[in-house]
Amino acid sequence: MAAHGDAVTESRPEYASKLELMLTLVGYAVGLGNIWRFPYLAYEHGGGAFLIPYLLSLMLLGLPLFQLELGLGQMFRQGTLGMWSRLGLPRLRGVGVAATLCTFFVSLYYNVILAWTVYYIGRTVGAMFRGGELPWADLGGDCPLTTLVVPAELAGLPTLFNNATGRFNASHLDDFWCPSAGSLSTVDPDAVAHHVDPIARSEANDTAIPAGFVQVEVRPSECPGHSALDFWQNQVLQQSSGMDDLGGFQWGMLGAFSVAWILVYLCVYNGVQSSGKVVYVTATLPYVALVVFFFRAITLPNAATGVTFFVKPDFSVLLDATVWVRAVTQIFYSLGVGFGSLIAFASYGSKHNRFLSDATKVSLINCGTSIFAGFVVFPVLGYLAHELSQYNPCIRSDDLSGLASVGLSGTGLAFVAFPIAIASMPGGFFWAMLFFVMLLCLGIDSQFAMVESIVTVLSDAGVGGGLSRPKLSAVVCVLSYLLGLIFVTRSGIYWFELMDSYSCVVAMFFVTGMECFGVCWFRSSVWLGFRRRVKEWTGQTVGWTHTVSWKFICPALLVVVVAMSLNKWDIMDAASSTPFPAGKGFLPAWSVWVGWTLGLLPLLAALVVALLPTGDVEAEFGAEGRLSASPGEVEAGAVEEGKGKGGSAVSLWGAAELPATREPSSGANITPT
């Protein structure tokens, strides 16, 4: 008799080939975080030493959970919501709701990164056709006053600065005072208000100037750091004073944001039939760009300093628990576990794919890309330090720590630090286009993957009634576009950072923990049936290593990570925030409450769904057709061996006949595929 599960799988769309699925998984996993977040974390946390918690997080959490989510999607042919009904655990559908909400929140603000990239591409193309310089290039002549701190006896020395260029005399390099943060302190608040060069601003503005030192002001004729930062803050963002000052739309960004969402819709409008073709370009082009950038980067002046900074470990950072939490968080965001997207993609793949080995390959490609990106980014940072050291005595060409004043976290690395370096390279237009097209490909892969996951959940749940896939995708994209408009106001950067800091601070750990619990612990029949199906469909065995990992190691580590993630209430330091431009921007007290509301909303949704009556909801999602296993069969191991009482072949998965004399058991139900 044909298995009920086979009938279901035949009606579900599939990728045209295994290659399309693998490229989709690589494109989803390899994203902007590999290029900007991983290098920044390595920069902040001990260089090569950060690889230790990073790789351990991959082996103990990232890879096992990646394998589990691919397995769940492939074995049950549903998205992150319908999967729980197929497992016979309808009350845990709220976990799928939590994952989908988390994905939806991230997709709202993630697309603004694509909009920033589209804006830079547009401005670059415009400047190229006008025959001018890159729009963030230093054209000279309009640099702000820079405040430096020198010994009092040298303050009036005529040879301290070059009167023509405003640069400091290199022979006095060691005479300047610099705070431990790596850049000079601007103590005078009036000077800060009048746009003293942020490159010369201390991260700790309250640092006291030592006795015997005084401030001197100089206006250099060139200021590449200021030009790129000014373009980012005052032209791209048109940044307001704080979160509570919306300031209206930035119209250029509104146009770029619209273009970004149109591109995403064109990728997902027809499900895997359209997105499966797009990845042939978006998943491969970034590697071509990275290789080209690598050979250019290692030939830049001072590249060796950057590489040394990256590979030289500072093992003392390993004693800091924060480093380990950030390594785990990076693995989660980079691989994309806990968001439901992996389950959705696997549900469209062949049921015979060897997902255990597929997940291993994709995970290694992802982490290998991060490390390779480090060897691209750090030579460029070495070159950047070399260039800026000529203007700022607190940035040394032989030490990258002074670049902290530029701002290398996320947006700072991609939209300030890299553009500074690109503007000073020969052939700047080529490198700018290559860099931002690479960012666009990396970002759009991850973005349409999240949208595809959301649409899959809605489609499997029957939301939208008779809407076709293109129409349902359009509804999701338009709604997301409207909700995301706040990110292209003048206060958009603050809302972006709020969402990035709070939206998934706990949810992704909760979701993956519940996946382990639901499959491995809730009912023994679920675990035994899952293992049996994996063996029957893929030929691979869920061995003792996966059993120990999914049952014990992952849940235990996730509990620890959740506890550590909750140890800080004011994640963005709103209480100490000050208005821009004197500070990084004012964050009102209510921003903390808004942030935690967003962060805990997925968990609340999971609780509400768990309390709903399951009968009505089960019928709505088509949970009929289950076969049951009696407790005796499970205990005796008959289910795992596929033998029922009386010698009949019995499968929990609807692939066999039940003896006519046997009544259905009242044991645990598992929905077949």
C-alpha cells in the first residue's frame, strides 16, 4: 500500500535539483554577518583567540542544531509551524509561531541594510557618470577642527604641525597624549557641538587630560575619515538627535528601500521555483568578489599588520564570559538556526537527501567563509590604519587598536571603514562597485530566505485562503515594507539598532531548545519514529553522537546561554545615552521597554498557542491520518525495528498495514508526511 507520507511529499513543490537546495542553504547561511560581524568580533575579542569559542560553538551547538532543523524539515515536509502537527505535538506549534515572529522582526530591519547598499551603489554610479570622485571621498579644504593633546611646553612649537597641510610632524609622534581607547579626548563640549572631527574623539569623552598637557586645535587640509563618516551620518542617514526625533523621511533612502523590497519580491514571488534560480548568482558571486578582494587586499601597504592582528591570539579574553556568549550568538545568526528558514528550505528538498552530511558541508563552508573574510578585511584595516595614521597621531600604522575610534561594529565597518580605504585605492570606482554588489548579494540571499520562510508557514497554515503564491508573497512584502518605513526616517538608525539588539535576544535559543525537547524528550515514539524515518529515507543513521548532543549537550548549553543573555536589562545603555552629534544618539527610557517587549513577544506567543484548544486547530491544519504506536511496542523497541505484534510490519509513518484484529492504540500520535 502506498504510504500516506509519500502522497503528501509528491504534492509539495521541490527544488529542481540538489544543487539549488545547497546553494540556497549556503546563500542563507553566508551573509553580511560573515563579512562585517565576524571580523569585528575577532577585532574586539582577542584576534585569533576568538576562533576557539567560535569553533567550539559551531561543534557543540551550531552544527548539531543545523542538522536537526534540516532533518525536521525534510522528514515532515512542512515549515516550522506545521511540523509540530506532523510530529503529533500540536501544543508546541507555538514554537513555530515564535520562530516565525523572530524571523519576521529580523526581516523588517535587515532589509534596510540592503537599502543602504542600494543607496551607495546608486550614488557611486551617479558619480561615475558625472566623471567625479566617489561621493564619500575626501576632496580637501573643508575639514573640521581637530583637537589634539600635547605637552604644554610644545603647544606653541612652530614645527609641531605642517602649516600647509595641517598634519602633525611625525618626529613628535610620541609626544601626543592618547587615551587607552586609542583616540584623543575632546573635552570641550562646545568643540564637540561644532563638529570636531569624530576620528579624534575619544570613546570615553570624560577622560581627564593628564597634568602638564594642553589641548591644541588644527584644521588639516585632508580628512578622509571625516569625509566618509560625514557622508554616512549626514547624507545616507541624515541622522537625528535621537530615537524620539523621527525627523521625517530621508527621501533618497526611501527610494532605495522601495527598490530593495521590489528585488526581494522578484526573488520569492513564485516560491522555490523562482528563488531556486536566483541563488545561482547571489550565492556564487560573493565568492568571486571575495577572492578578487583578497588578492587586492594582501598587496596593499601595511596589509601584513592587519593579518598579524587577526591571527595573533590574546588568550586572556577567553576568561570573559561575554566573549563566549558573543561567539554563540554569532554562530546562531550566521548559520540561521532557530528562525525556521532551514526547516522551510529542507521541506522543499528531496526526502532522500543526506541532510546530516549536507548540514556539515554548509556549516563548514559558512565558517570557512567567515575566516577567509577575516583575511580580506584585516589587510584592508591595516591599510586603513596606515592611511589614517598620517592624520591622527593616536592611530598607529603598526597597531589596529586605534581604529576603534572609526567605528568598526557592523555598519561602521561596511559603510565607513571600508569606504575610507576604497576611496584611497587606485580604481576606487571599480572596488566600490565590487564591494557593494557583493554586500547586496550576501544580504538579499538571507533576506529572501527569511521572507520565503514566513510565506511557507502562512501557506502551510492555510492563511490567505485561496491566494496564489505570488499574491501571498506580495502581501507579506508590502506589509513588511510599510512596517519598515520607520527605518528610513532620520531616526531610523536608532530603531535599527533597537531591533538588532532586542528582537531575538532570547527567542532563537528558546526555539532550538524546544526543538530538542520536542523531538527527543516529549514522547519516546516521536524520537524512535524520527530515527526510523531518517534511516529509511536517507540511509543515514542517527547515532549516539547525535543522540547525546540533541538530548543533553545542546539543551544544557542553551539554558546557560539564555541565562547569560538575560543578565543585562538596558542592552543599548539608554540611561547614559546623549543626543547626536555630541553623543551616539539619545535613547529614551521607554526604548528599553519597547525592546524587551519585542524580545519576549515570541515567547508569549508560544505560551498562548500552547493554551489554545488543540482539536480545532489540528483540524484546521489537516492533522488527520495519524497512525498510533502502543506503549508496549515502543518499550519493546518494536517500532524502531518496524515489527508489530503478530509479525506484521508496522510503521508509525503510514508505510504499512495494521493487523485487522488490532484496535488502534491510545498511545502517542505522530502525523505522517
